[in-house]
Amino acid sequence: MPTGALVIWWVTLVVAVVVVLPLAWYLLHRVWLAARAIERYAREALEAGAGIARHTAAVAALEQTVAAAGALVAGAEAIARHAGEIEAALGRRTLRGGA
């Protein structure tokens, strides 16, 4: 093998070991750190989403309560109306001298 080819081979090898490998190691390390940060942020987002889901579960119960409230109001109005009728009937009976 000619001397020039050996020199080129060794220079290329030294450049690869001294420049390319550390640069590749540095870039891969940065990618690994970024991936860990993304994983941490995704875990935090998942926990936050689960918390939001737990805290908003009461909204469905509130909607059921609002739906039932209409029936309760109608029932209360009917009771008030009937109580008024009973009161009026008892008032008439008392005025007539009943027991």
C-alpha cells in the first residue's frame, strides 16, 4: 500500500475518532435528554387530564340534578296547590261550625 494512501487512511481514522464520534455521541445524548423530557411532560399531561376528568365527573350528576329539579318543582307546586285547597276546605268547615 502506498504511503500516501496510509496517511489519508490514518488522517480519516483520526478525524472520525476525534471529531465524528464525539459529535455523534453529543447529538445522541441531546436526543435522549429531549426524549426523557417529552416522556416526563407526557406523564404530567396524563396526570392533569385524569385529574380534570375526575373533577368534571360531577357535571353529569349536576345535569341529572337539574333534570330532576324540574319534576321536584312541579311536585312542590302541586303540593302547595293542594295544601291551599285543603286549607280553604278546612276554613269553610270551621266557619260553618264544624269540628
